[in-house]
Amino acid sequence: MFNPREDVWLHSICDMCFAACGIIAHRKDGVLVKIEGDPDCPASAGKICAKGQAGLIGLYDPARVKVPLKRTNPNKGIGVDPGWQEISWDEAMDILTEKLGRIRADDPRKLIISSFDQIALSYFIRPIWAIAYGTPNADWVGYFCGNYLHASMYLTNGAFHSDFDLDHCNYVILLGNQQGFMAGLNATVMARKMAEARRRGLRVVVVDPVGTNAAAKADEWVPIRPGTDGALILSMINVLLNELNCYDRDFLASRTNAPYLVLPDGGYQKEEAGEKPLVWDQKSNCAVPFDQEEIQPALEGSFTVYGESCRTAFELLK
């Protein structure tokens, strides 16, 4: 039975962003009165940002949505009142059941589910509900925030996100991001690590056309023109590869697509009877599948395979 004279601290997590920092919530006499960071959380280590502390506002905001709302004005547009009307949960369920049932009876593939809610779509709606309903058209559309990051991380380490190693890094170049300055998925953790690293001498260079928080606190700010990020990065790659000769040859040859043979049209040269890209094996002096064991892929050079001239991807990059 609920005790109205209680005074307890409850362990939980903050869901105000992807970081999901550990929190402890103070509930007194049935009312939540304070949110603090959980010192026992191995990730956030007792730290929590202002947005997390403001979670109380969302819980007790008098304007929060507490019941289903039905649009009564079919006209849409900026400044147009939707005419929201409160309805019961039973009425909302009846509306959903009727509309979804009608679509499914006709063709379930006509249903498209698109949302910014990554958790619901990734872990429930897409793999479970959409499949059971019969539609393949369910997707999270949140990659507007990190197209460069998520795509590159999936390709390199199969993960949604990755932080740089501030515990051991001595020089950081932030290209159009503010990681370590209360931005990114692990904002509080990386801000703490950034502060600790700078105290021991880490140098921070921010490349951004906007004078961001990170730019204001960096050791050096490089205010490039908007849209020239690619040119800057390619010029840095050019210096590293062609002037300083500074790259990990073994890693590129064995762990990336750098030795793949590329045709003049930009496509990979592949097996005649398969789909595997080919590399030039320096041991056998011939083209072999990239995943064949005990080979020594050539990282640079031009070769003739199946009567066609091709070069390694790394050669083309250089």
C-alpha cells in the first residue's frame, strides 16, 4: 500500500537524449521533487546536464498531453488551428483499429511508418509490429543529425556511434562538431573527459565556419568557408599520403577496401563466376578474391585482369 509519508531516492535513467545517463530521483510524499546524477552509474559517473535536471518540468507541466487528441480541422498549414479535441482511449483505439484494419485488408504494404523516435522504431515497431502487420515500410528518419558519423561508424566498426579516445589523445581536430563541449551522444561523459585531457595538455583545434561553443574554447579556431569541408579534408589526406607518406600500410591492405581492384567505370573488378571483389596478390602475381587466406594484397599499382585494365582503390585515392 502506498505510504503518503515517504521519502525515497529511486534509481533510474534519463531519457532526454541518447546518452541515457544514470539518475536518482527524489520522491517525497508521492511527489517527485529532485533529479540528480547517479554516482553509481559507470557511464555518467554521477553527472547530469541541465536538460536532465529539468525532467521535472516535463513530468508536471500543466500543458502536457495526458489523453489522446483528435484533429477536427482538416486544413493544415502555418498558423492554422488543428482544432484538437480530447477523446477517450477507447475511442482512439477504435479509430486506429478501423483505419489500420481497412488498409491491411486491402494491402498492408500501403502503410508507411516514419518517425524520429529511434527507440520505438528500432527495437519495437520495425522488427516486431511492422513485420506482424505485413509492411516493410517502417524506418527511422533521424539520420538528419549525423549522416556522416553513423554511416562511417557502421562501415568501420559496425556501431551506431563512436567516441574518440580522450584518455590517451594529445591532439584533437573537431571538424564541424562539438564533441567534448556538451554535444553528441555522451555529452556529460565527453565533457568531463575533455576537461581532464586539457588539464594534462591536450590541444584542441576546431574547424567550423560558425563560432560555436567549442570554437570559443579551443586552442585554435579555423573558420573555413561553408561547404569547403570536403576540400579541406582531401587536402589533409593528400599531404599525409603523398607528401609525408604517413599511413598504416598493413592496416589498409588487410583491413580495408584499399587494395580492391577498380575498373575505369568506377566499379570493382570481380570474379567471373562470383560477386567478390578482387585484389592483386603479390605472392602468386595474379588477381584473387579479397578474402582469400594467406595472400599479400598490392596496395598500389595498375594491373590487367580478364583483359581489362584496373587500379587499386588506394592508387586512385592517392
